[in-house]
Amino acid sequence: MKMIKIIAMGVVVAAITGCTTTPNSFTYASKPVEQGRYTVLGEEVEGTDTQVSVLGFGVGLPGSPQRRALKTALRKAAGADALVEMAVDYQTINLWWVYVLTTRVTGTPVKTNNVGTR
């Protein structure tokens, strides 16, 4: 009888926990950039931000995790003020009462040269 309770408990825990990775969006640039009006500063960079919720209450920084991940990526390339060929992915881990959301932003860092256009 004790073994059946342990197995049942394991099935319940497995049913309410899990993880997923969701490719959310792909966009040309993180800010308006005209084609050819930027300078590529290097190879693709990545920035991440993680938010944790315990029993539905967020633990962490307020605001947009996507914007924080973008800022982290831009800091990895000196002088960059935007990303082109940018992608945003979300990874979630649900551990019963703890929920972890990791936002990952990747893209090519650029310095925009939009001054004097239009």
C-alpha cells in the first residue's frame, strides 16, 4: 500500500512539472534601422534574463525581461546600439510551486548611422 502511494505521488508530481522552450519571435532589428545605414560590430551576441515565481508571486526585477536580455546582449559588443536579425526565445521550467522563465535574445550587434536621413 505504501508503494502505491509513492508511485501515485510521483505520477502527480510528474504531471504538474515540466519544461518547454518556445521560439517566440524573429524580427529584423531591435529598433528602427534603415537597410545599409548601420555598421556591423561583430558576430552574433546573446543576452538572457531569468525571472522566478514562487506560488505565483514574482521574485526578481520589475519590467520587461526581453528588454533586460536585450541590454545584456548589447553590453557584450562595445558601441552597439541595436541588434539586427534578432530572435527572442523563452524557456520555462515548472517545478510544482516554482516557475522559472528564462528569456534569451540573440542577434548581430550594430551601430546605427541614421543621422541625417529623410
